[in-house]
Amino acid sequence: MTAAPGNRQPVSTTRDLAALDADEVTAGYLIGFAGGQCPPDASRSFWHGWRNGLVDGGHTTPDDDQRALAREYHTLTKMPAQGRA
């Protein structure tokens, strides 16, 4: 995990999501899902996954950026948002 400028900027569009490192998103998600802490040097990709893992693990509620991303994703894929967007 490498820190990058703006590594704590929320992801709110699918275009932004596509630019993230999928492996780091997954690693962050697993730690967040378990309720773990996000390392201070985490990349934006890791941080994004961690935030979503926290929500899916029931540790917090989604914020506006997470809801915006879910709405856009589900609109593009024509899938129902399952009550979160």
C-alpha cells in the first residue's frame, strides 16, 4: 500500500472506481468487513474498499458518496440497488 495525494478522497462515480487497483480494494474491503482499522498509509484503493467493507459488515452506514456510486453503478448495469442507494 502506498500513500498517494488525495488518498482519502471518496469515490462517487464509476469512472473513478474503474481507476482503482482491484486487489487493493479487495484487501481493504476484507479488513473493513471484519471491523479492522485502515492503516494511515493506505492507498485510495485500499481506503475505498475498507469503507465499503465497513458498511457491508454492519459497522457503519453508507455516506452520500457511497450512495451516489451505488446509484450510478446500478443505473448503468440496470440492477436494482437493493435498498442502499
